Amino acid sequence: MRKILLLSALALLLAACGGNAEAGATAITVKVSEFAFDPNPITVSSGAPVELTLVNEGAVEHDFVVEVIPVEDVTTEGGMGEHEMSGGHEEPDLHVATAAGGTSVLRFTPTEPGTYQIICSVPGHKEAGMIGELIVK
Ligand SMILES: [Cu+2]
């Protein structure tokens, strides 16, 4: 009995300390390089907060853009801020840019199931095939 209590206490402790994600968020690490997102597709759940860490393993800057997607509670951390983007001038619903060798974080809660296109908006990258899929279940 004592052992079981100890094990459940340990399990609670591990659950509380799991990963660096904010409480309750699904943590996903996405590697970017020339010219791909990994993993691809990325699958998340509607209504559940997501913490996406973008790790740039490439030699140039890359970003993560979903132009139109119903989302709530969007925040970014460690991004590059203003940078040159191809396409329209409207700010996409999801966007974080990462310098070569850098890391940035994008947090959001998707609210509508569907399949959404991810692109890297750095000029020429989408055209080079830097396209992915975000699946919201
Ligand atoms: Cu890119």
C-alpha cells in the first residue's frame, strides 16, 4: 500500500513537471531548414492550447505562417519581429520567424477542425517547396 501511494505521488510529480510547455499545452517541436518543416503534417486538437517551438537548423532565416485559421490566445516568444515576407501585406493569423540557428515559440489555440496550409513566407521559400500541413482534429 505504501509503495502504491509513493508511485502515485511520483506520477503526479512527473505529470506536473512534464516538458517546458505551459500548463496543459500540447508541446510540439518543429524543425525548419532548406526547405521543409519537420514533422509534416503537424496534427493538433481543436480547443486545446498548442505550444510550438520552431528550431531553425538551416543556414538562413525561416518562418512559420498560416495565413487564415480560426485561433485564440496567440502569443510568440523569441521571434524576429519585422522581416521580409512574400505575399500579401496583411498579417497572417499565425506567424513566427526564426533566424538561422535560432529558436522561437508560437502559442495558440485552434478553434475549428480542418486542414490548413503552412508556408514559409521568406521570399522564394514557398516556391522552393517549403509548404506544410497543420491538421486540426
Ligand atoms: Cu524558409
